[in-house]
Amino acid sequence: MRAIMKKPRTAVRSRPRKQASRQEGREKRVLSSSQVKPPTPNGLARRQEEVVVQASVSPYHLFRGTAEVRAFRENLLRWYDREKRDLPWRRRAEGEVDLDRRAYAVWVSEVMLQQTQVATVIDYYTRWMQKWPTLQDLASASLEGVNQLWAGLGYYSRGRRLHEGARKVVEELGGHVPRTAETLQQLLPGVGRYTAGAIASIAFGQATGVVDGNVVRVLCRVRAIGADSSSALVSQHLWSLAQQLVDPARPGDLNQAAMELGATVCTPQHPRCSQCPVRSLCRAHQRVEREQLLASRSLPGSPDVEECAPGSGQCRLCAPPSEPWDPTLGVTNFPRKASRRPPREECSATCVLEQPRAVGGPRILLVQRPNSGLLAGLWEFPSVTTEPSGQRQRQALLQELQRWAGPLPATRLRHLGQVVHTFSHIKLTYEVYGLALEGETPVTTTPPGARWLTREEFHTAAVSTAMKKVFRVYEGRRPGACKGSKRSPVSTPSSRKKPSPGQQLLDSFFRPHIPRDAPSLNSTAQ
């Protein structure tokens, strides 16, 4: 076996993201960096773990030495300097001399980019930074205002935790963002290993590696890692490789370059290997070339291509024997796709209650969701979780409406259609009802947690995308406008028009960045 190269001791600067650990949202009670307890595991412990991991795997999944690491860095950074996209958060970070402002600019972008396409984030980021250009501005903002601007971006807990983090920096940390990945992760709510490393490397120049969904794909292909990339062993190995590769002189750029490569070249389905700057170092590409040579029978015997040769038994970083190499997939044999549980199905009855003749124009009723759980703190039409159909659904919904608006004409409650909206973990079917208070005396008072809004106010309120879908069904099928309760064809995802090939290419270019500490698949992450 080849000698195993130890990880460079120089620190690293990087930029991380993906599925969040449950610790992400736990706010530590430490008030300043001078009071910080050693993180668990701390930097030394992590380095020791990385050495143990490298010592326990085949050299085939490692970088052979400093020359190979140097070639990877140089080739990737040269490509990045030439091909990187011009994005507003990059311009802001590069041009900002104040470290706290720079960290804030990076922090906002990293949180917004979790599970979200770059093309979508650009507009939200621009409006956010125009409204709250500093941490102090965000800390003084209301949560209602934050939710309102975040509406439509999804994973709403991200905005809430960003707001909480800004307030903590201003109120408890003297207005200064923690300077290291360890203290960032320990002190700021919602900041996990990836986001902490991204801020530390890009804003403060700390040499620390990061791993997001794009980096997972790049590293799994470059080192032919076929085991489940979500497993603890593979995840630990990928972080070790990322730390080994990060450039001490340009850590933030190296990390961004690796993510950029995964987003634009080393894509999930249609990688452009001919344009890859590290193709010569890619074991997946070498495997493809070997298979092509063998298939063509142009050479006698087997090509001289290195393979994994574990000391004993099955290599824990290779694909299991039950999942052999598929020649039709090429490099996309890596990484192995983790099996996902289908989202659980739930049903909710919701009603658009309108006062067409209210003072000042027609108004609709919105109520606020609880401050925790799914879509925490957002506004919605009165809703109840219920059975898919039946008289009980109508009765339960009518009782909920009367709780907010008093006695109502039950005979006017009409079923209008259906909206299906899928969250990361829930497939939620909304049975949409409508009720117009035509001849009744306008309601002028409401209990706490309820509002009567105009249509214009509704479209700028902190409401979820699902509620906007519900309102579109109501607008198209207002009570009395049509007969029956035929379901609206625009309410289901299957009715959406298939994107054109050009749009598919654009979508792949603006592939969402999925960090290792993105919101997890639980109800509080939405």
C-alpha cells in the first residue's frame, strides 16, 4: 500500500451547505467569544478523526501526495478565475473592507442559497440588502417584516433564525460577528458546520474546508466514492478531503470554486467532463475511459488504470456489490443516490372568507400561524387539518371560521377546488372553500391573530406560496361564479407545463446549492 498522506496542518478557508443537524437551531448561552467553550468536537479532535479516517480506507480514495493536491488546487482556481459567475453576494464580499459587514453579506447569501436556486435568490438577496444593509438594520427590524420579505423563498425558519442571529450579534456580541468557524457555529442560531465554514473562509480568510451537495458530487467522482454519501463514514471522509484540498492562501475561493464546479460542470445528470479542470485527477472519468477501451477491444488485456484494493473484505467507501457499475451512467454512477422516504400525506380544509362590501373595498380574512412548527408565524386563510372529504370537514371548517369571525351563513360555504402543495416532508392537500358575506353587516373587529386585508395587502403580506395557490383557485372560482365543486386543474403540480430544453439547461446552470447544514426534513424547517 502507498504511504498515506497526512492532512496539511495549515488552516483552511471555505464555504459549506446541506442537510442540517438537529443542533443547528439550538442557541448556545455563551455571550461572547471570550466565554466560548471548546466546540465538540473541537478543531484538534476533528483533525485527529480525519487522520484516523484516512488511515482506515484504501489509498484509492485519497489524494496521493502534495503534488496531486497542488495540481487540484491550481487547476480548479485557474478555471474559477476564468469562469466564475458574477453574483451580487460575491461582489459585495469582495468590495467590502469592514469585516462585520462582509461577514453579514456572506451570511445572508449562504442562508438564502440553502435548498434554493441561485436565479431565485438573486432578487431576494438584492431586496434584502437594500432594506437591511447592516446587521444593525436587520436586528432592529420586526419578524413580521422579515417574514414578509422572505415570503415565497421557502424554508421560512431560515429567515427567522437569521433575524435571531443578527439580534444576538448586536445585543450580546457587541456588534461583531464571531471570527472562526468554531465560534460561529457555537454562538449563532441556525449556523451549522457548513455555514460557519463558509462565513469564516470567505469573510475572514480562515482556512477551513466545506462540504455542500455540489462538493459531495465533485469529491465522490474525483475519488470514486460509491458508498452512500449520506452515511456518517462517507460524510466524515468528504470533510477530511475538503480540508486537505482547501488552499491556505485562497480558502474561500477554493471552496466556492468546488461548489461552482459542481453547479455548472459536474452536474447530477449531464456532467460536462470535457470542460472539467480536474478531469485528469478524476477516478470516475478514468473508470469511464477504461470501460470504453475494454468495450472497443482496441487493446489486448486490461488498461493500466488504478483500482481500489482494500486490505481485506469489502471497501466501505466503494459501492456495495448489490449495486454494480452501470456503463450507461458513466461518471454519474457517483455519488450513490440515497433512498428517500416519500413525504407523508395530510389534508387541510381552508376557506377564503371575504367581505365584498367592507368599508374601503373588499377584504379577506387572514389568521396567523403559531410561532413554531410548519410555516411558523406566517399568515393564512382559516384552516383545519381534517379527513380528505365528508360532512365533518365542512363542519370543522365552519367552526374554525366562526371562531374568528362570529356567526356565519353556513349554507353559503362552497367547495371550490383543490390545491396540492409538497413541502420537503409533507404532501399537503388543501380542500379550498369560499364564503362571501354579501348582505351581512361588515365585521369591523377581529380577535388577536386575525386581520382583514385588501387584495393588494394580501399579495404583499407574509403568506406562503401554498396560500397564494389557494387564493388563485378562489379568484377563479368565487362562490356563485360557477356550479358544483369541480376541482381546479391549475391546482395540481401535474398540470404544470413541462419546461423547454433551453429552460432545463438554464435550471441546471442555476442549480440550487444544498449545504450540509441546510434545514432538515422536519416540520420546523419550513
